[in-house]
Amino acid sequence: MKTKTNINVGRLALAWALLMVFATAPLHAQTYQDLYDFNCVTGGCFPSDHGPLTQWKDGNLYGTAGSGGSHGYGTVFKVTPLGTYTDLWQFDWATGAGPASGLTLASDGNFYGTTFVGGSFGYGTLFRFTPPSSLTVLHSFSSVTDEPEVPPTQAKDGNLYGTTNSGTTYRVTLPGGKFTELPNQAPGYGGPLYLASDGNLYGTSFQGGTSNRGTVFRMTTAGAIKTIYNFTGMGSDGNGPAGPLTQGKDGNLYGTTEYGGGVNDGGTTFTLTLSGIETVLHVFDSSIDGANPADGLLASSYGSFYGTTGFGGIDGDGTLFEMTGAGSCTKFVDFTGDAGTAPGWLPSAPLMQHTNGSFYGLTIYGGSSGSGNFYNFTPPNPLFTVVVEGPVWLKPGVPVEILGDNLNEVTSVTFAGVQAQFQAGSDTYLVAQVPSAAFDGFITVTLATGEQVESQGAVHILPLITNLDPTSGPVGTQVGIVGGGFIGATEVTFGGVKATNFTVVSPTLIQAIVPAGARTGKVVVTTPNGTARSKQTFTVN
């Protein structure tokens, strides 16, 4: 042990004074922490998730490791925000092997994911995981071309949708878990599907398209697929989009390509309108800000995007960066392999933002055992947020779980300013009932201290009809359509006949005149968020 002697008392006093200043001043520097190093001896290892880590109502993060565990086939794990790691399920080939998807948290409180191989036919499984330790195989894939590597995504209809490596598309109907193969093929394999604000699912394919350099495609819940952009790899255009897409506050899609962008072939970031007009935002240079960003971008609540590159940077082990919506890129972390100031090599999962304001991710290699690590990156002045369990398409009157921090101290919950009834569940989650008068916007929770915490993104309110007043009458009768989610209604029909005269009085009330030619039948309201059909039949006298 080294012992210091002859300490200069004046220097010690100065150091103490400076320490007190910094202890009371707010911290404005971003920090990187290696929180857990995977190893193949005591648990899962080599996590190579194509989906991000997922926060559950206990405040912990859940994911999959592709190898390790008691059978060597990988695990489902949880890890606390401070890095305490626990394997929850050991894959055994019968339930799957080699999970590379990560997990999707659905509105039923369960996680859903896929394994690359294993199962009844050896070509992968689709499973439901219920904390703390229950796993159910919903489907075993039967073709060598399947081998799924991405998790399914929950759409606004409440069902799950996904793709396999061959481009096969499928639906899983909740709550029962019925698997249905959809009729149309995706252009190829890529990142998980993304549910956008127009209610459609958007995906990437690493190859395929007119130049075989990859595509962005749109898929409806009916399974219709349309390619909206073909990458060319020419000039600054990218090549090989592999990660998931995200959506910015401008309504456009944002993503990465692993290759392309010019002579360096280091990949790009891009933005794309929902109609398919692409703009390259940034071209990566391995020696400056990294290369080969394969995991997409995180649209953070800070208003900017965060992402990682698989290679490049000072040590060639990848980087972590921030990007503005205009494409200005700032490198914050150079990964340093097995040791060093930022252990980890080859970031292997899209970044996620925890409700505590920090970002968390995984690397597939590096760390003390060389088997990957779990890390966090905290930006200056971390911003607490809340998130909704499952998709952000909500029905009026339905209870939803809201995840966050310090939620035992909540005194108010609002949806776009509309008060909601709620019940605290714990410090990390509460249950709120979507107000009938709610409309699209952000959820805000107010703490006992007066601090207000906003959701990471806006929620969308689906239309719902609860009552008709009256339920019968002749042509020309004014009918009150009662329910919720009516803002922006574009169409009202009686028995399939359009009403030419209707008024959206409030989010909960539409007044419509029974049109000429109306037939006895259901009343249907169409809004930008979807359609609602009355349970009652309107009788035309």
C-alpha cells in the first residue's frame, strides 16, 4: 500500500473547498458507466439483441442473451439500473435457442420475443415471457428460411406483428396468442417493425429493393406491404439498413444504414417522410465518429437522437453519438474493448431511454470476460420521464399502466391536460384510466413536490362509441353519438351511408343528422386514429 507523507496543508484546504463547490453545483457532464460484464460461466453472454432493452413496471430492464445459461442456448435476463444481473429463463432448445431479438413489452404486461433456432423444428420460436420466470412457446417456425432475429411489435389494434429472416410476415392475436402467417412478404430481413403516428408499421430490409441495397417498407395490420424507399448506395446514399426506425417530432422517420455514404462506406443516418422522400443527414467516418451504425437511432425526450456505431472510433471498438434533427453529430464515447475508460466492443442493441433519464445499451463483446457488457450513458441534467406499457394508442375509459420513478408521490395525472383517475401501484408504476375527454398529446404526472414529469412521447386516442341518443328515428333526426376520441372525425355513417351534416361538439360527443338513404344498422365514426363502430343498432323509421 502506498502512503503519502508531508501533505501540503494549504493544497489540501483548497482541494476541500473546490470539492464543496462541485458537490453543491449541478453536474453538467455526460457520464459512461460499465455496469455489468457478461460471462458464459455464471449466466447468459454475448447479448446481440436487435431490439432495445425494455423497462418493466419494477423499474428494471429486461433482455435476452444469445449464448450461455445452464444449457448454453441463451437466457432471458433482468438487470437493475445499477447493474445487478439475474437470469430468469434458460433456453433449452425445446423452448428455443440463440435469442437475438430482445423483448417487446405488450399492454397485457407480458414480454414477447423470438429465438433464432431451436423449437419443435429447429428453426426458431416465438414466445411469451411472464415475469418473474414463466415462458410459453406460442409458435415454432418450420422453415430454414425463417429463423427470426427480431421481436414482434404491438400495433394499435392490440395484436403483435413481426417478420422473419426470409421476409415472412405474421400476426399474433392477443390475448390468446394465435399465430397467423400473413399473405405478403417483406422485402427481406432488417430491424423490428416500428409503429408510426399514422397507425402503420414501418420496417427496413438489409437487402432487396431495386438496387438490392435495402429498403424501407410500410405494412398495414391487414398485411398489405408497400416499399416506400429503395436505397442505392450511390453518392452519399446509404446501403444496408439493419436497425429499427424511429419517428421524430416532425413526423418523419429516422434511421441508420450500416454501409454506404461514399468512399468510406461507413454508413449513414437518414430521415424519410412517410411518403418516402429521403434525406441523408450524416455520413460516418471511422477515424472521426465511428463506422457501421447497425442499431438505428433513439428519439430521446431531450429532442435529439442517440445511437451507436459497431466499429471505428479511437480504438476501433465502436462509438456512442448524439445527432440533432438536422444531422449534426457529436461523438461522446469511444468504446475501449475489454478494459479502459469505456469497456465494451461492438454495441449490439439499440439504445433505450429509462424513465430516470439515462440511456442503456449492450455490447456483444468486450468487458472483463470479453463476452459483452451492460452499460449506461447519462446526458447532462438527466430528465425524468414516464412511459406507457405497450403501444401509445389508447382507448378512452381503459386502464393503462404508466411506468416511471417516484410514482408513489404522484398527486395528478393528465392526458393532454385532461385529468385522469389513477391509483399508485408502487414507486415505479401506477394505473391510470384514459379519460373519455382525452385527445392526442403528452401524459403529465405531477409529484407532491410540484415537479411535473412528461411522457417520452405523445399518446394517440382511439375513437370509441359508447351510446347513441336516440337509437331510432327518421331521416333528418339529430343523433348524439357519445363516446371518446372524436377529435378530428372525418366521417360518420348510418348503416354504411355517409352523414353529410355532423359536428364534433367535443372529444366525447358528435351530433349527426341521419342522412337521406340511411339504412338500419351500426353507426361508424372515422377519425385520423381509426374507426369506431357502435354496439347499438340505429333503426331508421
